[in-house]
Amino acid sequence: MRVLVVEDEQTLARYLAQGLRERAMSVDVAHDGDTALDKLITDCYDVVVLDRDLPGVHGDEVCRRIIADGGRARVLMLTAMADVGDRVIGLRLGADDYLGKPFDFEELVARLEALGRRSQPARPPVLRHDDISLDPAQRQVSRAGRLVPLSNKEFGVLAALLAAGGAVVSTEELLRTVWDEHADPFTNAVRMTMHRLRAKLGEPSVIDTLPGVGYRPTAPAC
């Protein structure tokens, strides 16, 4: 899941970004409304965690523009104001969900996961290819009934490949969806992660490399 955290309290923003990355989410951060709008122009997000009281462009206006653009991003609005009227205003602006500060991190994660599912096209609860099964909810991968322990990045790469339905997934797309904005486009992180993933999944290989194009699951044998 690709998440944009828009929060002017930098300590809280760092805490959220670190915690969400540990949950295998790809996270970018903006500390004001202007920067958030710039990032929304250049990148696609599944969910925007949006503080309402932002410097520069107010959070309400950021929310309006997200909705007006008609993209797939869902908005989870944060606010220190617990008044029911403030929540109603946020929801009427188009926010998909609302969470008052202070909040429990596990509740935030659960709400993000629910919004992330709504932002994406429906797909099978368990992704399958040949003898491989990937369960996003349980974060488990198995091959021929054997559990295969994967790192967050390895899991994210495999999930992206299986969700593509046989289409080729480019290195750039994997960097955008599994890593974040700080990923060096010239890094070999995808290649090294793919190498480890293939080794853990074992033989025969289930991932094809198309030089200069990207990766896709190997077609099952007839």
C-alpha cells in the first residue's frame, strides 16, 4: 500500500512513517499542504493520512482538491479537535474516515488497511500462481503447502507480481509501490530483492526477467 502522511508535527510524522513502513507500507511524508499537493501531482497513493490544521494550504482545501481530481486515493483525516461538528465538516468535504488525536496506532493501521482495500480493484483474498499462495491478510506465503518466510520487501514484490495478473511489472513500478520516494532510481535494490525472493521460493523458478522491461510470474507448465 502506498501512503502519504501529511502532518506538520514532525516528530509525529516520523513516528507514523516508521511504524507504517514496519507494516510493509510504502510511505512518503509532507509537512504542509503545499508540499502535499505537489506530491499528489507526481505520485499515486492509495491512502492519504491528512492532518486538518496544516500550514500553507489548509487540510480542508487539500482534501477538496484530492476529491476534485477524482483519483483513487482515500483520505483519512486527523485532527486534535474532537468536536462532532468538526468531524462532520471533514466527512462532508469528502474524507473517507476521521480519527481524532490522540489515537491508538493499531486503530490507525486497521483503518488504513480498510481504506486501502477500498482504493484498489477487487482481487482474490488469496493470490495464487501455480503452486504459490500469498495471503495478504495473514501476510503468509506458501509453495506446495510449505510456508516461505519473506521479508517485507520480498513479500511486497511478490504481491505486486501476482496482483498484476500476468502483466509485466517494471523496476520503476516496483520502486514506486514497494519502496518510497527516497528510493534511488538507479539502485539495484529490486534486483537484489528479486534474487533473494527467487532463492527462498526455490526451484523451478517462478519469476521471469525480461531484460530492460521488468518481471512477471513464469507461465505454468502445460
